[in-house]
Amino acid sequence: MDFLTWIIVGSMAVYVLQGIEHRRRVRLLGAHLAPTQVEKLMGGLIEGYMRALDEKDAERSKQVWAILDNSEKTLADQLQRLSETFAQEKAEDTRVSTLPLALPYFDRLMPSHTFDMREALRLHAKAVRAACAPDEVDLATRKRMAFTMTAELLLLQHTCHWFCKTRTIASMRLMARQKTSYEQVLKSVAPSTLQAYQRLIGKG
């Protein structure tokens, strides 16, 4: 075969292997998410914050924030359980390439250019727990905490998409679905989250 043919064959092989690896990762993460309501709670909180911020009636606003408080605590509990069950997976199955593009099984060949999804989920579970609003807080502070929590949830979502696909695709999905850039999310999370996250992905 000539050189061009080899290029075509090689590209097709990479594409097939990428598909196999992506499906494996989706199944792995999905198996741990399935027993939980993490995805539903995350979506409900992000939408709920928008409704609460737009609510003009004081009594109704108080009720909405109370519901969101409970949802935050429930999500924190479920994320903790998710991180604990996912931690039981093998390291070779939970590595995530830090390259912007996916190369099949690169994470196994060059583990120094990866981060561990088990550690990432532990980080996010801790960050969400810390971002939960306390029982007694004034409205202005509560709104600021909701903004931070939203950023924490979007970063968690980005990490999950990164694990299943690539960082580039995760960032594109974030922009398409939430109209927010990856860089803006990083600026909006708690400083402790950002510091731990940058260490995890090798930028700290």
C-alpha cells in the first residue's frame, strides 16, 4: 500500500479505537451515576437558582431558597457516595488524558500526562459540600453562594464530559449548553477548588 493508503487506514483505526474507549468510559461513569440522582439534582439546582434570583415576592423567594438548600445538601450526600463507589475502580480505568485531543489508550501509555477521575470526583464532592449554604444566611450572601455553587456544578459537569470524551469537547459542550466558557467557570469557583483542581490536572 502507498503512504496515503496507510494514512487512511491508520486514521480509521484511531477513529474506531476512540469510539470503543469513549463508550467504555460512558458505561463506566454511567454505571456509578445510575443509582443516584446526581444529574437530576444538578440540573434542578442550576434552574432553581435562576428562578429564585428572579422571584420578586419575598415569602415565595424564601420558600424557593429553602427548597434549594435541601437540594444542595442531598446532592452533596450523593456526590460523596458517588466518589466513594467510583474510588473502587482500578487506576488504569480512571486515568484521563490532559491533552486537548484524544489518542486511544494514550492515558495508559503516558500516565504522567493524565489525572485520576477518582481524585477528581473526591475533589468535586468536597467542593460542593463546602459550597452548600448554611442554615442562617442573609439573602445577599445566599445569592453569592448560589453563583459559586453554579460554577462548582458546571466544573463537575465539565470533568465528567472530559472523562468520557476530551477536554476540548467538554469545553464546547459547556459553551453550547450553558453559554459559559471553561475559563469563566474556573474564575467563578471557590479559590480552594481552583487551587486543588489546578494541582490535579497538572497546572498548579
